Amino acid sequence: MAALNAAGYGAIAPDLRGFGGSGRPADTAAYAPDRSVADLLELLDRLGIERAHLVGHAWGSAVVQGPARTAPERVAGLSLLSVGHLGGLPSAGWEQRERSWYVLLFQLAGLAEEWLSHDDFGNLREMLAEHPDAAEVVRRMREPGALTAALAVYRAGLPPEALFSPPVPLPPLPGPVLGKCGARATGSSPDSR
């Protein structure tokens, strides 16, 4: 962020609903992808930003694809990090499904929270072993309702059958689109079409 701002670009990094200091609605439906897309477009409106290059990492990568499809006139371009074109997930292959095991765990309300927070969030710490701000993430997940809200994003937006269903044809994303996926990424397919 500092480097982008220093280079003369205006950069903002909003939290998704349920993360950081945002609200944490109790209803899982409040975390559906279309709600995140609406939140992002409303943020741009409130900031007076007509058109922006959107960058998303992991779940955020899936979110920024929404405005590109529903309001393409607002999107100057996309950078998708760790998660590519959403249409690529069902055909991503067995290796990717193995990497996405946690999506199935996150669907299990109550059990997922218990497993992740067990032994002073030991399992979450292990999952975040290479995260540069793991201690901060764990600190925030300790806040009342934070862990359930974070998991609700998966529960509302990526039902387990999406990992194993036949691909649903999605149109190509309007460009330009940059897709980057690291060798050890755990998100969906690097296919950015």
C-alpha cells in the first residue's frame, strides 16, 4: 500500500464483511458473494471513485470478479492473486481439491470453530504458519463472533458441492486481467482465462 501510494496511485484495502473492524451479521446469508460485491461498489461510490483497478487475494480475488461482470464500466482492470477465474475451480483437478480441504471443514458450523480454536488456536496457527501477520490474524479471530463471521464467508459463498460439481460456464472476464498464483498457493485454479 505504501509503495503504491508513494508511486502516485490511490490505494485502499477494505476488509470484507466479517473481517477486521467491519460488522459481523449473525445471518450467514449476509456474507454471500453478491453482498461483498455490493459492499465494494458502495465503497467506491462513497469515495467518489468512478473507475478502479481492483486487486484481490484469495477470497478477495473471487469478490473482485463480481464487479467486473456486473459493473464492467467501473473496472479498469483486475489483478487476481492466488485464485483465478471462478469457472476454473470445478475442473482444477484432484490436486487442487486436496489443497482446498479446508473449504469442506469450514462448512461444519461449530465443529470448524472448535477445531480451529482448540489449544489456543493451535490448528489455525498451523494453517497460517507462513502468513506474515499470523499473530495478528489469531488476535482478531479471538474477538467475539470473529471466527464464525470469517467462516461464514465460505459457508455462504462456496458450498462444498462447488468443488465437485460439473463446471458452470462463466464468461471471460473483461480485461485487462493479471493472474498470479504461487507454487504453494492453496486457493482455486490459477486459470485466469
